[in-house]
Amino acid sequence: MGTQQETVIRGENEHASLTLVHLGSASASSAEVPLESIIVDYGLSTPGRRRRSNIEFELRVILAEGEFDPRTLDEIGAHRSDHSSLFVIGATSRASAEISADAVITLPQPGELHACVCAVRGMLDGLFMHGFIGYDYIDMRSVFSEGRRFVLGRGCAGRETTEAAERALGSLEEQGVRLGEVRNTQIGIRAGEAVTLCNVDEVVQHIARAIHPSSGLMFYACNDVALGERVGVSIFVEVEARVEGE
């Protein structure tokens, strides 16, 4: 196991604080870790020395590239409470069983920083992004909690929202997820143009038909001008510690 380098970026607003930690190889430059852009995009400011008294929730997100020692997370994840969450994104399925966190999310491309960043945005847009149809922290805690394990599927297409959803479902199947057995699902929709309720309904209905009929569904949608005329869909599905093919 190689030497790990830890990069920490923090931000907060009047209601929430966010800590992003990148665990990567010692050879990686902090300039190559685009975490500050997330803080800026969400309009968060650098926290002061004194913690704000009106903070409603604290999020700590670990982006893990490659293999790492789960004990590395002990200090980062300390002092969790009902108002704080620790998420680990990018851990290999083999390592995820040893990690103590509110949620562990494996990716289509393990260890790829870009995929980690996309997963972070997929989780946090609904909480921090303006102009979204989404959920609040309590909603998110109802899904991402109790040490649950998730797999992320991603898909992007032109203006056809159902095509993007189908690609995201295909990404899950490529990772060994049996869609008919999925029980807990969070769906994220990002579009370069204005997101409509019709767009949201098309994606949610398409995914609902592919997974278990009693699966719980939570979704959000927001605009992302960087996508231009494209639509991006992220699907987080709860799985057992192991999925098919491992």
C-alpha cells in the first residue's frame, strides 16, 4: 500500500459546514484536486476559527483514490452525531466492509478522482445548489446512514432524459448490480438547460420500472450550465457489502 497524501478543503454557509478530504497518492499535487471549485460553486466561505452557533448540519466527505488503510478515517470521522455525517466515496468494494462511516459509495471507475468529484456533486447538489427540486439534510440522512453501502451509476446523453437514465442503469449493471433487487435508490438529474417537472418524471418513472417495485426512491434535479445541451443522471443504489462478480 503506497504512501497517502491528505488534502483538506472546508467551507460553510449560514446553515451548514462541509469538509472535503482527498486521500490520494503522495505524488499527486494538491493543484490537481479540484475540491476548491466545489466550495466556490456552492457559494461556501472559508470557516472562521470559531464554529458558528447556528450550523444545522456538518458533512464530511472522503474521496479515496485506490487502496488505503481504513484506520486513516478514524480521526476524520471522530465526533459524529445526529447532526453530522461521514461519507466515503471511491473506496474499493473489498475495503468498504472495513470502513466505519454513515455511507460508503463505490464507483464505476474505482480510484478515479473525476468520478469521485462527480459523486460528491451528486450527493450535495440537492443540499447546496440553487434552483433545484430536491431534499433536505434529514431526507438525505434517511438514505445515507447506518453504514449502508452504495454503488453509483452515471449516464449522460443529449436532451433525451430517458437515454441518460438508461446509460446510468447500464453502468450499475456493469458493476454487478441486480436492478430487480434494488431496494433503496437516490436519483440525481443535472441539465444544462432548465429542468422541468416533466424531465424529472421521465427519469424517475424510467428508473422505477427497472428496479424492485417496492424500492424507496429519493430524487433531486438542478441546472448545470457546464453540461450545455446535455443531461446527466446519477443513481445511487443501496447494495449488500458484495455485489455480483466479486
